[in-house]
Amino acid sequence: MLFFRKKNDDKQRPRKEVLLSRKSADGIITYAKTWHPYEGILILKGKSRKADITIDGLVVPPFSSHGPYYSGFPVYDLPFDLSYIGTAHSHPGSSNNPSLEDLNNYFGLVSIIINYPYDDTTIAAFDRNGERFTLRILPSDDKRTS
């Protein structure tokens, strides 16, 4: 018996967009600069709706570990919170593409990666398969994050 996967056609469902609050973007940038030359890792808080994923908060994970090529945290030490929707971490090098290790340790709905020199132009969002989401940083006066 043969099983065929249905092709993921863009016409079937729209690709989600990640909306990042200005406050959260600034927090990711500051945290990455603080940990440089090591990787830093944060937990993303927000909501997922049909058309988009909105990120409006950050959490420093308890007992996290940081190094020049890795960052992580024990998931079992996290308090239960349904607003956790992914992680953000930094790459001290010149690429913000997810590594195989990043994809194998995926947590939640979205993974944000920022690379050196840590600014708005070096932030990217990815799904579980390493495909890029469209990422938009909302101005600080946008009320969608409320």
C-alpha cells in the first residue's frame, strides 16, 4: 500500500506572519548583545491566530546554559504557561539560519534567531522545518499586542 502526502500548496492556506512587538525586539537585541560572544536564549510569550503569531513578551528561562555554539534550558523546569509560543536565541556568527541542532531542539510554534551585529535587520523567524516566516516588527504604538 502506498501513502502519498498532500503537497503543501500556498493556495490551500496562507503562510503565517510573525508580529514582534517593538519592546520584545529590543529585549531580544539587548539580551543577545549582553551574552555575546556566547549564545543567549529566551522564551517567547504571545498568541497564535489563524493569520499570524503575535509575540509580546519574553521570559528568561530558569537554569539556562550558554556557550559559544549552544544555548539551552531544561524544559521540565518551566512553570506551566499556555502563553509560551517559542524561543529566541542568538548566533554570535554571521548567519541567522537554524542549525540542525536548532531544529532538533525546537520548542513551540516559532523560533526566532538573531545574529551578530544584533539589530532589526538580523532577526529572522522560522517554523519547525526551518522555513522562514514573514517577520514584522510592530511600532511601539501599535495596539495589536494588547
